[in-house]
Amino acid sequence: MLKVKIHTIGKIKETWLVEATAEYEKRLRGRIEIEWDLAKDDNELLKNLEKEPSFIALDPKGELLT
């Protein structure tokens, strides 16, 4: 089974996003194990990522790739 760890700052506040996330987790159950790591701030997030062997960072203001 594939394991995915999602590192993010804070909890999801938007109701529609909480529902969408729950739906995707339900659909992927049995194929992908999702673990959430909720950091309090940028510094804690960076500290947590230092422990990971590799990661992919997504930035809403980042460059769009094709």
C-alpha cells in the first residue's frame, strides 16, 4: 500500500474543503494510506520536513509547470 504524508500549517477551516478531503480519503482507502501532520507555523513545518527523506512542496503562488 502506498503511504502519503501531508504536511500543512493549521487545520482546514472551509467546510467544503473538509468534506472534499474526507471524500477523497474515503475513495482512496485500501489503496493509499494518508497521514496528516499539522504544524503550528512555518518554522514547525520546516522542522518537520527536515525529518523526511524527500518531499514535494506545493505553493499556490508557485510557477505553473506543464
